[in-house]
Amino acid sequence: MSDAKWQSIARKGADLLRKNGIFLDNVERKIALVEADGAKVIGAAAFYTSSFRNGTVTYSFDLAVDERYRGKGVGRALLDGVLRIIDQASRFTTEPHVRVDVNVVNAPLLEALRRRGFVIKHLPGINEWHALKDIR
Ligand SMILES: CC(C)(COP(=O)(O)OP(=O)(O)OC[C@H]1O[C@@H](n2cnc3c(N)ncnc32)[C@H](O)[C@@H]1OP(=O)(O)O)[C@@H](O)C(=O)NCCC(=O)NCCS
């Protein structure tokens, strides 16, 4: 796919994330996967990496599926896809600690992450639910 075509798809994916409350600057640059129905982008996943001074590399991601297409496995395809990307990316780091940290606002998604080996933690200070998994 040409860069211009991918940029246009990534913009649509970023718009979908924004419509679902993900307000991150330049999120279109972080789009890793999209699901489409013809020319229409119906789901998108953005993927992020941070590294901390203690040597921990943390991966995280955001997902959104168009409301009209939910409950049909689109979110599952994105979730499993982004977890595969993280698994591959983590093989290219020599850092001793690699973690996935997802801030989750959606109860069914928390359960889906728990089924994939994540531990769910409530962070009372910022009142957020996080799904965490140490992968090394
Ligand atoms: C979260 C979201 C992406 C899920 O998309 P979806 O296409 O409806 O998801 P799927 O139907 O493919 O299901 C994904 C997983 O969640 C589970 N799930 C989804 N909806 C569920 C429900 N209502 N009840 C129980 N489980 C549910 C599925 O069983 C599946 O888990 P599994 O693969 O372990 O079986 C979608 O609801 C969304 O865009 N929400 C708004 C944005 C958001 O909250 N994003 C998450 C922040 S990272």
C-alpha cells in the first residue's frame, strides 16, 4: 500500500478513536491496525511504547470499533493483532523488563484481557482500571 493511502486510512482510524474518547495528539501516527468494510474504516488500534529510567519498557494501546459493528469479533481481531505486534516488538529490545499496560474503560474488554493473562488493577489515586502483563 502506498504511503498516501495508508495516511488516509490512518486518519480515518484516528477519527474513530477520537469519536470514542481517545484524545491523543498525533494519534494518526500511532495507528497500527485498521479493520474495514469496503472503503469504510470500522475499527482501529493505536500502539504506543514508553521506556522508563528503571529500564522498564511499556507497551500500551487503544482500540475502537464503530458502534454499528460491535459484538461481531472486530474488536477481537484488533486486540489479538495488537498483542501480536507487541509480542514481536518486544523481541527486539534487550531491556530486562517489558510490560503491557492498558488503561481500560470498558468492562467486557477487561474480561477479554483477563482471558489473555492480564492482571486487572484499580489505581485509586487516578481512579482508573489498568490491565497489566509482564512479558519479561
Ligand atoms: C472495546 C471495543 C473495541 C470492543 O469491540 P467489539 O468489536 O465489540 O469487540 P468483540 O465483539 O470483537 O469482542 C472483543 C472481546 O470482548 C468481549 N466482549 C465484547 N463485548 C462484550 C460484551 N458486551 N459482553 C461480554 N464480552 C464482550 C468478547 O467476548 C471478546 O473477547 P474474547 O475474544 O476473549 O472472546 C468496543 O466496544 C469499543 O470501541 N468501545 C469504545 C472504545 C473503548 O472502550 N475502547 C477501549 C479502550 S482501550
